[in-house]
Amino acid sequence: MFSYTVRRLLQLIPVLIGMSIIVFSIIRAIPGDPALVILGERATPEAVQELRLQLGLDKPITIQYLSYVYNVLTGDLGSSLRTKAPIMDELGPYLMATMELTFVSIVIAVVVGVNAGIIAAWKKASWFDYIAMLIALIGVSMPIFWLGLMEQWVFAENLGLLPSTGRMNPREPIEAITGLYLLDTLLIGNWDGFWDVLKHLILPGIALGTIPMAIIARMTRSSMLEVMKSDYVRTARAKGLSEFWVIYKHALKNAFAPVMTVIGLQIGQLLGGAVLTETIFGWPGIGRYIFDAISFRDYPVVQSGILVISAIFVMINLIVDLLYAWLDPRIQFK
């Protein structure tokens, strides 16, 4: 396992280098003078030249790239052109908000999706199997923005059960410790705040987790059907073990490796693809932060946001690969 981990870490180096080159090229790929595009055609030559100096666009491209990599490695992502504040300081709260929403969404997707897939495979060709796969098909096909709006209309506007926007009650602000409000309220023993944050998370969490839930359910069913034909499953049944124990202890462990890969990919996609959900529910996450930066032509923020999301996606894939090898040791020798 140690040698496999070292190999995966070494393989990560060219991926990170390629990612840094692509992110670095975002501003440089703008047709014409990037500084003039950012400031607009009415900008004075002095303002354009000042921005070029600020962004380092007056230096050779190789020096620009090396300087960019050095700044990233030292934790300097630059400053926002709009707020003039360090991007690293601004990015933290938005990233924590998106991570909290992603965590709730993936928990909903995994708990519902995995169990639905297991039961659908267990009761193959039954009414539950047909209904579960139909719901999964609808879940994959349903647009997130439509589902989010329907949730707001039914549960917030008509029934008044859940809040429709925001991350918490603005009249009762929560003291940020980690930036994850569910955890922060537990640390300080604020149970009212915990339930308030949880209620704000339910609607966007379900909207964001619907597509991953459907994909996980379909993958779990397919993987379980393959594993349940194996000899060791028949042996476990012949030994007199209960069907529940056979499925959840013997079959699920061997069927879970490809499912875990899908879960890892879905986590990465949720982190970067939550723009619509965050916009509809007024969620102050990194997707909305980058969207606002695009609107204001704040390209350093766009560049830094994409870099952070890409780095997290790469690290999640690494963790999934290591867990995959731990579940199936045969992979370590491939």
C-alpha cells in the first residue's frame, strides 16, 4: 500500500503542473490586451499600464508563470480587483459554505442512493426495482434549477416549512469558528442555531444531491447485481447467514469499489457545479463568488477560484484511488 501511495503521489505531479498551466492561461487567453478587457475600452492608458504592472503582464511569459507558481505555493493568490482585499482571505468563508452544502448533499445522495440501489438489486424485477430506477432516471433528467424553484414554491412559499434562501437567520448571526456553521453551532452548544442552519441546508442539499443520488443508485444496483452472482455469496447463503448479513457484509464490500469512485467524482462536481443551486437559494458559496467575479470582470478571483476547486477535485480523486486500492488490494499491483 505504501509503494502504491508513493506512485500515485508521483503521478499527481504532472497533473498539478498541467492544471497550473491551464489556470494560469485563463487571463492570458483573453483576446487582445487582458488589462484593457478587464478595465473596459474607456480606460485611460495610464490605468491600463498600472493594471498591467499589477498583474505582471509586462514581464516575459515564462517569468510570469514561475512567479505565479511561487505565489500559489506560498499562499498568495493575489488581490481582488473589485474589493482590493486579498483573495485568500475572501475565499475562505465562501469555500467553507460550499463544502458544508456539498457535505450535506453527498450524505443525502449516498444514504438514499446506496440503499435504494442495494434493495433494487436484492429485489430485482420487483415493483421496488422498477420504481427506484424510474425515480433515478427522473432524478438524472431533472434540471437542478427547476427542482430548486419547485422546492421553494412548495415547501417555503405554500407550506412555510423551510426557509427558501440564505444560510442562516440574519437576525441571529452565528459566530464563525471553522466556517462550517453546523459544526460551529455544536462547538458552542447553540442548538437553536444548529436547527436553524440545518433547516436552511435541507432544500438546497436535496436539490444539489438529486442527480448524484440517482447516479449512485444506478451504479450500486449494477455493481450489486454483478457481485451477487459470485460463488462466495452463494457460499455465505449456504452457511445459513441471514440475507441482510450476506448483502451488507459480504456483497456490499466487494461491490462498493466502483460506487466509491462515482461518489468521489460526484463530490468534485458538486464543489464546482453548485453555481445554479447557490444562486437560486442565495447560498454564499464559492460558485456564486466566482459567478459574481465573472460579472465584474474580476479575473484574478476567477483564476484563484478555479485553481482551488481544481486542486480539491484532484485531491478527492487521489483519496478515492487510495480507498479503492484498500478495498481491492489487487489494484496495488497493476
